[in-house]
Amino acid sequence: LIDILCDLRRSEGKNIWDNWTNLNQKMKTDIEKGTSSLTLDDLPSNDYTKLYQKDMNALIASYRSCLSITTDDYGYYGYANGAQYRSDNKVAVQIESKDWGYAWKKGFLEGLLVYPIGWLTETFVHTFKNGGVAGGLAQLLAIFAITFIVRSLMLVVTLKQTTGNAKMQALQPEIAKIQAKYPNANTNNYEKQQQAMEMQKLYKKHKINPLSTLLVMVVQFPVFICVWGALQGSASLSSDSFLKLHLSDAINTVLFDGANWANGSAITALVLFLLMAGAQVISMLLPQWIQKKKRKNVAQLGKNPNVNQQQNQMKMFTYIMMAMIIFMGFTLPSAMGVYWFVGALFSIVQTLVVEKINSNKAKKKGR
């Protein structure tokens, strides 16, 4: 989203290899004029140039982290803020600091969400590091803080929908009774219409809008894209590591590299993936488990194909969403895996708190 390396390629319409080409052309001209001690054999051949450019372009493309609040050297083995320089082929890249105005020039979402989230990430990392926290742990704590802030703001924006979901859970016994009255609603149009009318009256009585769930999806998707862009673009996350794992590396990339099992980073990546996947499963299935428990308290007159069909559709949608999140957590930067893990814990706590509040309200009404 905010990629300085792509900017280098597009800068003023020039190609990043113009200097290389011009320098080689100048040396060739000097050789032909006899003003250079070099020979034509000293110049790189076309085949060498193509191979070199291909390898360098691939290396440049691998450096996606470019959003920084301070100009410094960052990279896979970056030596920013006192880290040691590595003498292999993976070196640091200098990233210039970016301001909010630069982000707005890139696009609406970049200015509205990507830069603020990235700026907070960078600020937290630098603050924790300055406080004496190790680089990798500082990155982890920064993602924890970002997740809490983003999810808290999302909770405020979607408060009405969250309240609606809470009411829906509390009304499960009444909904189950209505559905039990019309066991053939999926095949009988009359029963289907009568059930819809009673459900509509119940929703209207308790001021619930079943379609409000769409609001969450509309809001969550661009927020997810922006968080992804911000964490991927955060320069600080491309340096240092936590338990040998670089948070800018994708989990699948780490796991599929045999050398990472020897240095321990693959073990960290595997543990992170399992924690993230497990937390996602619990957070997404917990509301269904609560609803199922409440439905058991309602006397069933018999099997209701309509209810079973609706429940199966809801389960299928939940499973698809869960599989997508787990798959993306496996293929996106490890920082997103941390974000989804902490976010899932946030959702679990939120669900349990809401359920506790509803249970207490139900007990007071029953007195």
C-alpha cells in the first residue's frame, strides 16, 4: 500500500536501472576513445546484466516494509537501533521517514487508516525499545497494543450490532419455540410466511435488525486490509526477531524452509499458527455453542427440518470464514498471525462478558 521500493521504480518515470545502463555506456565510450584503462572484457555482458537485474529485482521486491517514522536502516537483518550487521547477502535498506501527507497522496484508505495504524505500530516499537525491551518482544507488544486499540474502536463502531447479537442470543429460547411451531416452513409456504411474521414481530418488539450483521462485514473488511497493509509496511517489523521468528516473514515460508527447523524459527512459527488457529476456532464457534446450550432448554415437539437447515447454513458459513482466516494466517506475514490470535482472544472475552450480562439480566427478570 505504501511501498517506497515501488516508488523507486516509478520515480519521475525513470527506470531503477538507468544509472547502471548510463554508467556502463559511459565506460564503453571511454574505452573506445582510449581514455580508460579498462577493456571491453571488463564490462558486464548482456547475459550477466539480465541475470543480475533479475536477482536484484527479486531481492528488492522482498523488502515490503517501508513505513517508518524515523529515517534509518531496516531489513531482514537490519542493524537499526543497535542490532548487529550481518555479512551475508541479506542486508539492511535505508527507509526514509514518512508523514501523514505522503500517505494521503497514496490514497484515501492509506491516509485514513493505513498510516495511522502503521504510525502507531512504529511508535509503540520505538517506545518499547527505548524502554529497554528487546526488539522482537517490542514488536510483539506493539502488535498486542494495536490489536487492542483496533478491536476496541471496532467495538464502538459496531456497538449496535454487538448489542443486537447479544439480544439474539438471549432470545434463542423464544426463537426456538416459534420455529418449533412451524416444522414444515422450508417446504410449506403458509408456514414459512407465518413463521417469518412471528419472527419479525419478535425482532421489532426487542428492536433487533437481523441485517445489522452485514454492517460488521462491510466495516471489518477494509479495516482488515488496512491493518494488513500497515503491519506489512511497518519498517520496524522487518528487523529483529522474536524467538528467532521474523514477524515480517509468512508462517508457511518459514515452515517450508528446512534450515528454519535447525535454528528454531520454524518451531516458533508452528506454535504461533496452532495458537492462532485454535483461538480462531473457539472464538467463531463459541456463539454457536452458547446458542445450542440455550436451545436445549426449549422443549422440542419433534425434528424441525427448517431449523436444521438454517443451523447447517450458519455452520457452513462459519466454517468457510474460519478456514479462510486460518489459511490467510498461514500465508500472510507472521505479524498478522499474532494480530488474529490476540483478536480471537478479544472476541472470546467479549462473547463471555456479553453472555454473563445477558444471563444476569434474565435472572433478574425471572425474580
